[in-house]
Amino acid sequence: MNQSGVLFRITTFGESHGGGVGVVIDGCPPGLLLVEADIQPDLDRRRPGQSRLTTQRQEADQCRILSGTFEGRTLGTPIAVLVENADARGRDYEPFKELFRPSHADFTYEAKYGIRNWKGGGRASARETIGRVAAGAVARKILTTSLGIDIVAWVDQIGDICAAVDPETVSQEEVESSLVRCPDTRTSPGMVDAVDQARMDGDSLGGIIGVVARNVPPGLGEPVFGKLDGDLAQAYMSLPAAKGFEIGSGFSGVTTRGSTHNDPFRLQDGQIRTTTNHSGGIQGGISNGESIRARIAFKPTATILKPMPTVSRTGEETTLNARGRHDPCVLPRAVVICEAAMALTLVDHYLRHRGQTGREPQNFPLQQR
Amino acid sequence: MNQSGVLFRITTFGESHGGGVGVVIDGCPPGLLLVEADIQPDLDRRRPGQSRLTTQRQEADQCRILSGTFEGRTLGTPIAVLVENADARGRDYEPFKELFRPSHADFTYEAKYGIRNWKGGGRASARETIGRVAAGAVARKILTTSLGIDIVAWVDQIGDICAAVDPETVSQEEVESSLVRCPDTRTSPGMVDAVDQARMDGDSLGGIIGVVARNVPPGLGEPVFGKLDGDLAQAYMSLPAAKGFEIGSGFSGVTTRGSTHNDPFRLQDGQIRTTTNHSGGIQGGISNGESIRARIAFKPTATILKPMPTVSRTGEETTLNARGRHDPCVLPRAVVICEAAMALTLVDHYLRHRGQTGREPQNFPLQQR
Amino acid sequence: MNQSGVLFRITTFGESHGGGVGVVIDGCPPGLLLVEADIQPDLDRRRPGQSRLTTQRQEADQCRILSGTFEGRTLGTPIAVLVENADARGRDYEPFKELFRPSHADFTYEAKYGIRNWKGGGRASARETIGRVAAGAVARKILTTSLGIDIVAWVDQIGDICAAVDPETVSQEEVESSLVRCPDTRTSPGMVDAVDQARMDGDSLGGIIGVVARNVPPGLGEPVFGKLDGDLAQAYMSLPAAKGFEIGSGFSGVTTRGSTHNDPFRLQDGQIRTTTNHSGGIQGGISNGESIRARIAFKPTATILKPMPTVSRTGEETTLNARGRHDPCVLPRAVVICEAAMALTLVDHYLRHRGQTGREPQNFPLQQR
Amino acid sequence: MNQSGVLFRITTFGESHGGGVGVVIDGCPPGLLLVEADIQPDLDRRRPGQSRLTTQRQEADQCRILSGTFEGRTLGTPIAVLVENADARGRDYEPFKELFRPSHADFTYEAKYGIRNWKGGGRASARETIGRVAAGAVARKILTTSLGIDIVAWVDQIGDICAAVDPETVSQEEVESSLVRCPDTRTSPGMVDAVDQARMDGDSLGGIIGVVARNVPPGLGEPVFGKLDGDLAQAYMSLPAAKGFEIGSGFSGVTTRGSTHNDPFRLQDGQIRTTTNHSGGIQGGISNGESIRARIAFKPTATILKPMPTVSRTGEETTLNARGRHDPCVLPRAVVICEAAMALTLVDHYLRHRGQTGREPQNFPLQQR
């Protein structure tokens, strides 16, 4: 099941080692201005080798639009985007051919399929997310152009270092100005040090990404298996290394009482708004006009250089000694992926909303008394 | 989008006030012994009025199988299950007709659809979960019969009271023996008191449900938009009041390092197993043979008896004074719903696995050296 | 797979003998006026026992809307419609319990599922189409209200008796005024005689239904697996007893040459129209603004009263001697089913068009020179 | 909607003029031997320029597998196949930039999307079928390997010249030995002459393709929107230029009576078989173990060199004078496409059958008396 979406449907393909990775976007509205330059910046934010904090695998990750556009505009037909694999050192993985790397997908893929591409992470590699990022760039362009929606993600926590970020004001510029993509300038340097230390230790760190979508109109999302928070949860929990998802108050909200957790309504500038946003912009699975706020927990990267006990395909207990390139912390590169996941989920619901209701989403029109 | 699943597809229908609620199960394997008595016990665990801790709305919630079975066995054709609505006091909601109850779906439904059933929560009511629970009972029967899978959910936290529960050993009997469905006998009484207190205060509490699926074979789940944890996240985050989801180590895992978080492999009883289970039974989106462990955060019930600031449909700021029946804490009733969500997700992947691979899921067959 | 549609999704359920049959409509636009009386007339046109030419099974086929409406309007939530089974003489089928009726689905269902409901046709019974007809009535109401689309089906041929009907002018009133639902008054009496004769002979007849959708705007349908003619073909070929489908010139067009088959464009009343309609209103899978014209071939009813060679479940060659009630010719009752299939296909594409393009379908706006 | 299939899902992409065309196959079983050489022969049978009877556009149509295989075997992950466009003379189409070619999709695409790729047929070009043929080759390999299914298509009629072909015995070798792919050696030369004549006249011809799948086990197909004949109808009617579809007796069966049309059962070699096959191998939407027989009507190619009345985008009535390369008759090249459509439909149902029932399809096991 490598498809997602109902009207804006994406199909991603590709392993970390093989001909390439990419995506087919089916259902993109026609007439949108779209060239490779609309997609490449997000791929550049995702690609490996962009800083000393990320894996040193070198991939230019240049994308090519194979179909679905004409004279720089979308046709309404499927948009295929391909990124060919270049720096694929399959030989590096030779020692793992017969071993299962702990907390990787080696064992589960082989248990399921009876075969795996042992030259790298295969389909379970984070390289798969290239397709999502490419499609996410298209989705974001639609959302910005049509609805003025603004999506920003950032590193909110690395290890036990927590940032203080205001979702209502944080900008992509602030995020990008930090090597670890944490816009809290008091916290960011400590995170950089922590990642450097983990790298030197041959170990890895996890963390939390925060993401916000601002200026989302009320009405996106559908009961009951198309709830916006349900679909966001799937989009995020299908990312490599994701272990947790929360919307609005999330896990911390469970210790409050209803009288403080409920978001009271008020009238502001002629619009019905809430005074707090514990709901994270979603009530009953449908956006309410407030900012959509989510957080995603990522485990420490499974690839480390420390020896790990494991078992071979023949059942021999042994020790894995990994070498080579790895991300000591995936969080900085995951930021753009998390923005893509938000954009893809929202755009599909935007088109579905237009389809079912026959109108653009809009602010609530006050009834005449 | 009121459907879920690829091969074992469920469609739920119904509002809290109207003819009834129910589900159509499409794709259920043929030949399964199935009568109403297989479904009713789970509905009874979910129904309102079962104890003083739950809403006093009285609904027998008797189900009726309308199709898809013959002489007590499933036909392979759609199984429609209907529960008629009985104790629906629509008049109780008359005062809310023109008001939006804070943190309910009143506002968002009306913003999206331009209309809502104001006699109760409509489609956003927890009553909608009846369909999922009914289908979940069927799913669970398949999983138990075919694979010996055992699913248990329990109340893990209410407000700030946390239980200590061992997912490997907890039994449904232990859960059911507690009024709040918390199997930790040292914690359970305090939870009961807290819920009683919230009810007397006209307020509400949130909490966390833990759920485990034991004896799940490796191989269930698919890359990349059919990852088992991604689908579980959607199943759980589409439940009313759910605000967070985590699998395995979840949010607490982010403060560890890879060297301690990775689950080393070992050989146990001739099977490849892991010595820890931070992965929560899923690696790369596919089950690895360990217990699947998840936790779901539920916000405090939005319905409270305390006055809340709100706005009317005409934009007038006012105060909502709710009366009547409500659940001060949904957690005890949510336990069976969380079991159903796990069963429904697993059974669909079980059938998909058989379809794509042509075999039953099984333990990893060690290769000959 | 008992679902159909992308945005306007229907799920039908029910066997001929059992609790009932029905449909869940998911994705219906909100705010549509809808009560049982909007659906019942089409069910009445479909129901058995309505004339001496149809089976004498008596079913009132009264429908009940269980969900999805409020105060006579649709909510945007799933609309469940139930018709309970009444006159189900299961005992009549006792002799067939161990036999496979030729050209019925008895054998194939049992081969596939290892079980079948032998009390009647089960899921393969034409009774299943009740759900489609109910949903079709809703679909038709949307199409009429929003786009002014007009759908008419009629009996175009029974046995070797062919009618001459003008798809551009035929009306439902003309169709309904004929006992066999053939609006060609010169042909209709002969068809009635033929059906009467077949009934007296204990035999059955096949025929062809013609269907037209008028006033369809250009733009409905999608490349390539969502082509309007492809989806119509599936809708029609999934009807019981359907053996052939053609659009526009269909099979008779194969003997023409391109120079005569192509539909030249012209300008008419400021609109781009075609001078002929061999395309049947669809080019490249998308409606072109001309009437959509299709024809569906139905085989003679499999149920006859003449003895037929067959085999038992134990492999014994024997003779089937059917008794009881049957339709000597399904065509008259199939008319309303064929209208429903057209309406259901069009409405789904209508909503999809709105979703992908963000606008209502419209006539081609001539470009400024 | 450029996807098809439930478990074996294909997504095709690409316009006739642009980067390329291709397919992503999602859900292919793992472990299948698969290299480009398994796909190329079918692409070669489809490609233009293969004989004097087809368009002289020269395309090598070399395919490249980008993902989803490893060391010559399928991984169970998405298989992306790309064919780059080469001989694309976009300039040839310059005169049509402002005109709508009659009975092409120019007008409908522009009416729907407000934009079209006027350099060729765009997405409506028969070039789109490359993706289906590539995926069809994979599907066929699975069916042959796992079930021994044998699929053959042939030209059954061109214009008014009808062949006499026995579906039970016709072989691909016989089909390929004819320039028009008609295995009836008495008819084939006349067809060649007719196509030659049409080409010299600057005109075009239509015809009928016959297709058979032999050795199909009983049990493939599902009620009611997954009926095998319904899905075949969609697969075939979504092909460019298809105007009609029939299964078994099809349109000719409507003039028979039930007593002659019904296929009596008998016992043959210990298997339950039918003595005739008017059903075309499908009863109640499910295969019955007999050969699946279908016929598809194709209209005469819309592209002709004779002048045709048309209208420009600005609404000016004018004459279209086409030049250049075209197929005077698509039938010979459509043969392999029709085989692919059959294979794709069957393989998806094969996997679904395994998923829902948990077993391979098999002959009916006679019950013990």
C-alpha cells in the first residue's frame, strides 16, 4: 500500500539502492504553475550531506518531472517525479547481508516477503520520503495559492533538550537559520552540541518535531475515518522512526479537567474563534479555523556505530559492528518531511471538501438573527 | 469517508439521535461461526448506563445481524449490523440548538456542512463507535480463531493517576473486575474516587488507554502508507476525544540514545526474538513477532455541567449551561473501543498479507547454513 | 467488494432471504431535501409483483432512512436505507439445496466461499439491486437539482423484437405507459405477447435496455481508469444477467469508417456541439455535452420451469425441475435499475469534478480571438 | 483516477509528448523472477512502426525497471517501469493547437481542465497503454506461473470482415503469424487488404478483438461491485477507442430463450463443468472454471487524413486537414493491450481471493454423499 489520498493521490516508489525513487501525483488540479524549481528547494532541505550533522552520503537529489505538466502548468493528469539514485555504495552493506540490524526493518521485511534488498534500507530507508517531499511541495503550492495556508515545522526537542517555540509566530526563516532547525536560539546551540557528541560517540539521538498549519479555514476533514487528525496521525506515523503523534494538548492534556481544557468560543473580528487552542485546530475531526498544531516523536536513529547483539538469517547469535555513514539524529532533515506530510493531508481534504460541498472552505457565515 | 480497510472493509453509519447506528462489514472471510451473541458482549461493555461512572442514558444497544450470515456462519458477503436508537431525548438539546458547545464538533460540522443534527452529538457522538465495536468483535473472533491473537486494553491513567500494568500478562478479567477498567488494584480505587469527584463537580477527566496485542506473528503491515503503526494511529486518532497516540517507547523514547533504544535480537526457543520491546512490536511498519503495544491519550470529556463561554450561530457571545447526562470520564467505556480498533487494523492486514504473499503469516523460518 | 464510487460512495448489503437489503450512501452533499418519499417511487417501479409479467413474489419493499438526514435534509453523513425482507419462502428452495441451478451463481458462490445461502439467490439475487435503486434515487435528485440532468431508460429489445426509440425525446411517462416499459407503441404489444408466451412455456427471454442521460455538461469523467464509459460499463456489467454494454455506436460502429464515424464539431447557439453523436456523448472518457447513450444486453432469465440437466454437490448428474415464482423476462423491472446505474456513475464524477477543478462543470467558454 | 486494482494496484502516468510514460505496480507478490526482458516482448508487440499497417512513428519503447526488484526478483515493493518518449514530433501538431480534432479528446480535456497538451493526444493517446502493457506482462507471468492460466487475444473482425476463431484452441503463435493478428488464415489476407485500402484512402477502420483466458479456476471475482465481468468491462472500456464490451453470448444471446441459453452442468473428469459456455466463464460475477471469453468493439481510428469540419477554440467553424502518421486501424496493436487488460483484472482478483478466503482458488471439491 504505497498510495495515500482520495482525490490528491500520491504513489511513492523506490528503494535506497536501485534505479531511483519518486512519486506519481494523481488528481492535482489543472492550471497550476509547476516546474522542477518549485520542488527542488524542499528536496535540498531534505537531502543528505547538507551539513556536518547529517549523513555524509552525497546525493544531489535532482528531480525531474516526467509527465503531467505542459508549458509550465499542470494538466490535471498524473505528475510523475523521478530522482535517480547516485551515491549508492551497496558494498558497504555486504556485512549485513546475513544479519538483521536491530530496530531496522531488515528482519520484518524478510519475515514478510521472504526477500529483501540488503544493500541499504531498501524501501524502509528514509530515502523513500523523497517522493513525499516532492509531492508535498506541490501540495503546499496549492494550499498557499488557493487558501493562503502557511505550514512550518521545527525541531522542538532533541534528546532531553526542549525548545520554547511559539507556533503562531515561528517562521521558516528562523528554522532554517539553525543548523539543527530549532528556531529557539537559546536552545539550538545545545542541540548542536548534543548531536555532535552523539556522532562522536557513534551513537544517536531522538527528539520531537513540532508542526503548525496557520490560516487553515474551518471545514477541512470528514467524519469518521477521514478525520483530519486521524489522517495526520497516519501521515506522520508512516514516517520512518516515528513513534508518537499528538494534536493540540496531546498527552499533556490528559491531566487537565474539561473546564480548563475546553476551548471557549468568542467573537473576534466578526469571526467565531476560540480563546485557547487545546484542540490543536481540530474538533470532531474537522478544522475549526485555529492553527493546526501537532507534535511527532522520533526514536533515536537505529543505525549506530556501537556493537549490537543480533542474530543471523541462519539463527546464529552474533554482534553487529556497523561502519560508514549515518545520521546521528534525523530530526533536522525530518523537518521538511513533516511539512510535506501536513501539506499532503490538508490538500486532499481541501479537494474533497470542494467535491462534497461544492464550495471553497470559508469562515463561518454568521446567521441572521 | 466513513469506510476503513482494504480487504476487511467497514462502513459505519448513524447519528446519536435518529433511526439507529451500525456497520456494514465487507470482505469478512466465509465460514466463520457468527451470531449476535458473538457481538453483544462487547456492545454491553461499551454501552452507556452500565455503572454509576458512565452517562445515565439508557440504551440496551441490542444488535441485529441483517445480512451476510446463513445458519450461523458468515457467507463472505456484507454483514450489516444494526443497533436501533431508543432512549434519545432530543429535547434535552433544545437549548444548544443555536449555540456551539465548546470543544464539541457542533461548530465544525456546521461550518463544513451548513447543517447539523443538534439533537445530540450527531455523527460526532461516541455513539458512532457502536459500529466499530460490533465489527471489532467479528475481527477479534477471526484473529483469535486463526492466529491465536489476544488483545487487551485497559485504563492506564486517569487525570494524573497512573497505573502500573504489565502488557505481557494483563488479562481482560483483571480489567473487567475494576469499575474504571484499570487492572492495577492499587491504583483503581483512586481513579474511581477521582471520577466520582469530577462527576460531583460537574466536570470531567481525561486519561490514557493502554492496549496490547499478543501472539501477533511477524509480517503484518506494509510499506509505506500501509504501515501497521500508521494504520493503528489513524484507527485510534479517529476515535472521539483522542488527542495522542504512541507505539512502543513513544514520546518517552525520545530521550534515550540508539544504543539503549535499539532492540537487540536473540534466539529464543528456536525463534528470532528481541530482548527488549521499545519498538512496540513493529519495525519498519511491519509486526516483528513481539507484542504490539500502544497508548492513546483522551482529553477530558467536552460535556461538563459548569458554565462555559460560547457564541451563538448569530454571533452573540453568551454562556452555555449544560444539563443532563454525561460521562465524567470516557476512559472506562473506551477500553472496548480501543480493543476493537486494534482488532480491525490487524485483521485487515492479516487478509492483505495472505493476498499478497499467498501464505499465512508465520514465524521466521531460519535459513540453512 | 460491495462498494462503488470515490466521493459518492455506496455500499450495498443483503441477501434475498435474510433480514433485509439496503445501502449506505457515504459522501452525499449536505442540505439536500430527502425523505423516504423521494426513494420509494423508484423502488415501486423495481419491486416484484407489480404486473402479471413479473414474478409474483410479493414484497412491499418499503424503505426506511436510518441515518444521515435531519428534519428532511441530508447532513453530509452516511445515509443508511433499509428494506426488510418479507415474503421470503425459503422452503421453496429446499429442492435446490444440494443442486446447482444452471447459469445461476449457486455453483460459483459455493466454489468461492465454500458456503452459500441456498434459500434463494442470496447475494446474487436481483433483490440486491434494491440498494442501488435507493441510492440511485438520491443521485438522480442531486443531478436534476444541480445540473438539470435528465435520465431515461427503456426496453429497446426483447428477444428478437426491436423497438425504434429516439433517445433525444423519449420520456419516462412514455416508458411507464407500457406494460413492458417499451415506449414504442407499435412494438410494445408484441413484446407483451412474447413475454406472456415465454411465461406460459415456462421459459424466459432476454433483451436490451437503452438508456440516455440528457443535458449532461461537458467535463464529467477522468482519464484513464476513471473514464466515464469505463465506469458506466462496470456499473452496468455488475447488474445481474447483464452480458454486454455499448456506448454510442457500440458494436454497430465497427463496420463504419473514420470519415463517417467521427462526430464533426459545429457551433450551435454559441456552444460547441457535434453534428452526429456516434461517440454517445463521451470522448476520451469525458462527457462532451451531447446526450450520453448506452445499451445493455441482458440474457434470458436463468430461472425457468423447464427441466434442466445439472449436477449435485456430491457430483451426481441429475435433472433440475424448478417450480414457483419467476420473472419470464427481467427487462421491464431492469429499466429503473439502469437509470440508477447511470445516475450513480454521473453523480460521483460530478463531485469528483468539483473537487479536482474547484468549479461546477460548465459549457466550454469560447476563447477570445 | 489513474489507478486500478485493489491488491495488485497499477498507476499509469505519461503523455504522448513529454518525458515519458510508465507505470507503478503496487502489491506485486514477492519473489517473482522479473527483469526487463519479461516485459519488453509485449511492449514490442504494442509499439508503433512494427509493420506497414501501423503508424510510422518510431519508438523503441525500451523499458527500464526503476524499483521493486533485487537480483532479478520482485521485492513486494512498488515496481516502477519507465519508457522514455523519443520520436515526439510535437511540431506536427502545431496546426491543431487551436482546433479540436473530431472524435478525439481535445475538446473534452480542454472543457474539463481548461488546458491540454496539444502536442499529440496527451494523456488520451494510445501511448498511455504502455504502462498497462508493462504491468500486464508482470500480471501474466504471475497467472501463468501460479495457476497455469493462458491468455490469448486476436483480431476477430475488421470493418465487416469477420473471422472464425475457436477460443478453446487459438494460440498466440497463430495470432502473431498474421500481419493483422487474425489467426483465421482464410480471413486474414482480406483484412490486410482492407487496412491497406483504408490507409491509401486516408481513412480508418474499426473492428472487434476477441480474448480468452483458459484454465482459470472457479472462484475469481466478487459480488457485487467486484464482479469479474464488471471489472473486465471497465478495464476494456477504459481503452482508447473502445465502444462496446460483451462476455460470453453477449449481445447475440438476447435473442435466445433461457432453455437454450442456460449452461447445463455435467461431470467431466471428476470435475463439475458446463456443456455449453454461453456464460463466458463467469456466473454471478465469479469464474466458473470454463474459459473466460470476451469481445471488445473498437471504433475506427479518429485520426484520418480526410478533411473534417470542426470548430476552433475561439468558436470559428473551419476544416481540419490532418497530415502525418497515423494508424489506419488500431486493432492489430490492440491485441496485446487486450491481453494485458485481462491479465491485470484476473491477477487482482486472484490475490483478493487468497486474501479473503485464505486459500488458492481450486476446483470444486465434491462433497461426500
